[in-house]
Amino acid sequence: MSVNNAMTVDFLSSAYGGESMAHMRYTIWGDSAEKDGYPNIARLFRGIAYAEWCHAKNHFNVLNDKVEDKTVVAGAVFGHTNIVENLQGAIDGELHEIDQMYPVYLETAKFQKESDAQRSFHYALEAEKIHAKMFKDAQDMAKQQKDIGSETIYICPICGFTEIGDNVEKCPVCGAKKEIFKSF
């Protein structure tokens, strides 16, 4: 994998930073949800944290030959309060990626004919759409002081596609077989 255009390098670096922070934020919020009596929302946070790690890994791997010191500017939600507000932070972060960040990054990569970056951005964008809905559904339950269901959460380790329940035989985003999915 290789990237030739500086703007796409900057976007990959920024996306790597944002996904890395999302991974950590969701891990922390998962621990908090567990402590507050929401073990299934905690699993959701941890599962999606893994998906964000997959996105960061993909962006990092596309940058594999760009070894350099770099200051990374990435949008992020900060703060740690209660389950409903933490879920709102997650929703806001996902919506930022869906509505603003990844569409611009993806179109730039297409314009610059950066196929590896296109794939990495596409994978992340498709997964983030699912994550936003899952977090919103979890928030609706938390507002009623209820946890989500206990169905297994499956994450594709290639693209971060996320599924609650055993509903797919292969990843609809990247085509990976269900057997390699990680479960939470």
C-alpha cells in the first residue's frame, strides 16, 4: 500500500487519530457503563471500540511507507459523565464522521486516485452508519434506565462492520466470512 498525495496522507493521519481516540473513548465509556449497571451497553461500547481500532489499523496500514513525525489534528468528543450523555457523545462523534469527515476524505481519495485510501475510508464510513444507529438505540433504552438486549455483537476485523445477532453469513461491506468475525 502506498499513498502519493499529501492531502490524502493528511486525511489518513487525521482519521487514524480520530479512530484511535474513539477506540479509547468507547473503552472508557464501556467500563463506566459496566460500573453503572449496563453490562450490555458496556459490551456495545467495547465491540464498537474494537471496530474503531480496525479503522485506525486500516488507515495506519495505508500509511505504511510514510514513516515520519506528524502532528495530527482530529475531531473528538471529550468528557465523561453519565450513560445517556456518554452515548450522546458517541452519537455525535459518529454523525460527524458520517456527515462531514468521511465523505470529504473519500471524495478526495477518489479524486486523487488513491485506491487504498478509498477502501479504508469506505470501510469506516459504512461501519460508522451502523454504529450511530446502535448508539441511538442504546441511548433510547438508557433514557428509560434499561439495558439493551444480550444478543452477541459481531465485528468484522477487516472493515469494522458491526452486527447484533447472528444475521449474516459474510460481511456485506468487505465480503469477509463470518467465521473470522470477533464476538462480544
